[in-house]
Amino acid sequence: MRNFVYWNIYDKVFTVQNRETGRVRRHTPNITLRDVDFEIDQKERERMLRENRKTLHAGVRGEIIPTDPENLEGWTQVIYDPGRHTTFVTIEDEKPVFRAELVHMFVKNQRAQVYAKGLTYEFV
């Protein structure tokens, strides 16, 4: 089952949501997904920027897998800053990303950390 996962800015954890029902399945400090799409609702992003208030408009969709990478060697860190980017981007060179084979998300110092493997840099 594919789930939508987003950074909960208030609780400082990741929220797992069933997008079909809209119900929150759980909150977690770390999660790994496969076959991932990086999603941004551009209209909601524009509204957020226009009204200068935070809204839920970005996250990842994928299948949760029960694994936790021992190290992140060979993984690429990914970020999203709605004031600077219209897509998720690699932290190293700000190259837009749209899909990934694997994504591992965790909390470090109350901040979201997102690492991906097998990135797709073009919208398909």
C-alpha cells in the first residue's frame, strides 16, 4: 500500500497518511519507503507564500518497508525549501528530483533529514 509521508512541523516527526481516506496512520521519527514519488501541490505552495503561513503541501508517496539502513553511504541528501524551490532538490547541487527507488527519512536535532537512492531527475 502506498502512503503519503510528510514532515509534521508541530510535532517534529513524520506523519504517515492514507491519502485515500485522509486518515493519519501513525507518527514516526524515522521511516523508509520504496518506489517513491516526491510530491508538491504547487497551488497550495503559492497560497502559502502569498499568505505567509505554513501549510501542508509537500511530501513523499511510497510503500513503507521494514528496514533501517545501517549507514547512508551512497545515498543522496534531498531537501525542500518552498521559498527557494518548486521541487525537492539534492542538497549538494540543488538538482530537482522527482522519484527515487528508496527514501530514508529521520529526525536529527528536531529537523527532518531525507536521503534517497536511485533518483530520477526528470519528471516522468
